[in-house]
Amino acid sequence: MTVVLLMFPGLALLYGGMAGTKNVLNMFAMVMTTLGTVTIIYVLYGHGMVLGESLGGVIGNPLDYFGMVGHDQVGVDGGFAETLDLAFYTLFACITVSIIASGALGRMKFSAWMVFSVVWATLVYFPLGHWVFGDGWLGANVNFHDYAGGTAVHMASGFGALALAVALGPRRNLSARPHSLPLVLLGTGILWMGWLGFNGGTAAGANYVAQYTTMTTLFAGGTGMLGFMAFEKFRDGKATVLGMCSGIIAGLVAITPAADAVDPFGALALGFIAGAFVAWACTWKTKLGVDESLDAFAVHGMGGIVGAMFVVFFGWATYTNDEPIRGIFFGGDISLLWGELIAIGVTCIYAFGVTWIIAKVMDKTMNIRVSEEDEEDLDFKLHGQTAYDYN
């Protein structure tokens, strides 16, 4: 759990390095503040909405763990499982919301972001979390596999970032380029470390599944890097450091739903395929005319889909689950295909649609976009500081 916390400064450095010099601190702040806003509401009512008694399969009862006040399994000896769940799932919620900051780069009021993070977590992540991790209708009625949040975390944040970018419209000045590749590389390395805890910790203990999923996570990140760079080399004749970092994240995203469901060679293959596919998906935003420059949609949204579908066709795990997972090419049941497609479709459509509605309603009620003047220097105008002292 401790290393999962490192994912926040890691993501902040990744996004900050990819931003222009006048948007660095704003990206830092948007990523890190979810540890405050989302943590509060998760402890108050989010844990109940995700893991509480299901209300018709739609949402968990928010009063089940409300504020965790007087809960007999937290804060007393013997309450290890409940305490771990509360802390771990809090971080899951926070990092999911942080990823969406990609869709707000350089043009969203910071106060609006703070409100958006609370509303989005409540209306998008908590319901999806209940459907996937709790006793919601999706997990109860649909045969699909998602080890550590390919749907509720990555697809939801990727398609949420896309919807937020569409609702906000493009920046007025699109000429800014990633200003610090060293920050991007450092952030990627920290994220990779945190991801080992993210996937390994999902096993809820120092057990074989934790060891196994940490291994496959390591493998997929490495080949994700190679897949992205190979696509760049084929397309442009050069493999970039930014592409190397994006490929690592793509491989890590893809292995998240599949970490317990592929063998070591499958993890290598999945990472490479995801890296190459995400590299192609990163080109879509230009064709679509969408300003989602930090690529959460391509890396998290499409990378999550690649990982989920890989399980359908190439899943092979006989030791990490009570029931062995086998993809269609290894004699598995084709019903997993339909179940996975339903889970992907429901997650992506719900996340995109509700995010767009939230952004539009907020814009009508509180005008969430910064002024043209503020957009010229977001860090100083919104935070009163600059990342670099040029004097």
C-alpha cells in the first residue's frame, strides 16, 4: 500500500513534464489534491457505495460504513482486512480521478477541478467500483475478468478524460510541447514502482498471487516500452524517450486486468501488443480534433481494453485462481468474450456519458473554464507561483 502512494507524485511528474512550462504546478496540484478531496468522501460514504450492501445491484449502501464511525473492524486488533481494504480502495479511487486531469490540461479552473473531482468520484467511480469490485449487477450477472481495475480504474478514467476534454474544448494555444522529458522519465519510473504495489497489493496479502502478479506487471511494462518504440520507429524512423515512457505505462495499464490471468510469456506479449496499439491510438486525437494532450484516453482507455480482450483470447492461469482462466485459443468458453465486451461497453459508455454531463452542467452553473488571460500563465494566475525562476 505504501508504494501505491508513490503513484501520485509519479503521475504528477509525468503529467507536469508533458505539460508546458506554465502549466506544471497546475498539473501537480490537480493530481495531488485528489488525495484530499476524494479521500474525505471515500471515508464518509464512498466505501459504502463501493463495497456496502448492494441496493438493487446499482450502488452500495452509503450508510453501511459512513465515516467508519464505530465500525467494529477498524481501529481494533484483528481488523486487518477491513483496515487494509479501506486504505487500499481509497487510493484506488484517488488515482482514478487523478488520471482524468489529462483532459483538463491548461484550461480548467482549479476551484472547478476540486468540485469536479468530488462529483465525478461520486457519480462515476463509486457506481462503477460497486459493479466491478462489490456486489453490483455487472459482476453478479456478467462473466468477465478484471483482476485490478482495467474497467473501473483505467477505462473509466481514460474515457472520462476524453469526455472532459471534449466538454471543455481545445486550448487557445496548442503550441506547447512537453517541457521536461527528465521529469517524464522520473515520473514513469516512480509509477512503475507504485504499479507493482497496485497489482501485487490487490492480492490482499503476501501470498503467491501477489508474487505472481508483481512478476507479470514487471514483464508487461518492459515490453510495452518496446512495442511503443517499435511503432514509432516504423512510422517516423525514430524512437523517442516520450514514447518509451508512454509505452511503459501502456504495458502496465494493459496488464492490470490480466495480471493473474496470463503466463509469463503472455505478459511479455500483452505488453508489446498494448504498447504498439496505444502508440497508434495516440494519433487518433489529431484526427478527432480533441485536445487530450496527455493521452489518458489512448494509454488508459484503449490500453485497458487491450488488456481485457487479451484475457479473452490468450488467458492462461491455473494456479492463481480457484477456477482456472483459459482464453478461447486455449480451450476457454466463448461466453467470456460476450461478458468482456459487455463490461467494456458499459464502463466506457457510462464513464464518457456521465463525465460529459457533469462537465456541461458544471460549466453552466459555475463556468469551469479559465479566462483567455489566465490561460496564458495558468501556474501564476491560479497558484501564485511558477515552476521555474528564469531570473
